[in-house]
Amino acid sequence: MSVTTKDVAYIAELARLNFSEPEMEKMTNELNAILQYVEKLNEVDTDGVEPLSSIHDQVNVLRDDEKRESITNEEAMMNAPDRLDRFFRVPKVIG
């Protein structure tokens, strides 16, 4: 299967794209290169290979949601560059 310049012009029209003549030739060559690669994939023997829905069999890679101690307000404020009482002080961004 190969793509012609006429096919590229049709696809470009559907996508509302305008290509110059050199761009049309370049796009035709690039699409044909992609299709050649896909055709090469068709040569691979896939008999007996089960389809995959994922590349690995892990179900849930997240940790369990467990209640645990949190840091105190003072511990959180230890590295704050600027603070006001028990709050972080940041530059005003809304006028």
C-alpha cells in the first residue's frame, strides 16, 4: 500500500491544511515511509501470542492508603523562606 500525492491532497483538505507543492511531495514520502514500517510489522510471526491490555501484569502500583502521623505546623514552617505567624507568606499574584 502506498500513498499518492492525490491522497495527501485529500487528507490535507479533510484536515483543512494547505501544503505547497514541495511540502506535498515531502508529506507523501514521509507517509509512505511510515506505511512501509507498518508493513514490516505485518511480517512478524504473532501466532500463539496473547493480546495485551498492558505491558505488565501489575494491578495496582500505589501504596495502601493508611492513616499515619503528619508533621506539625512548626516542622512545616522550618524551611519557609518567609512566613507570617503560622502561614507561608508568598508574593501577591492577583491584583
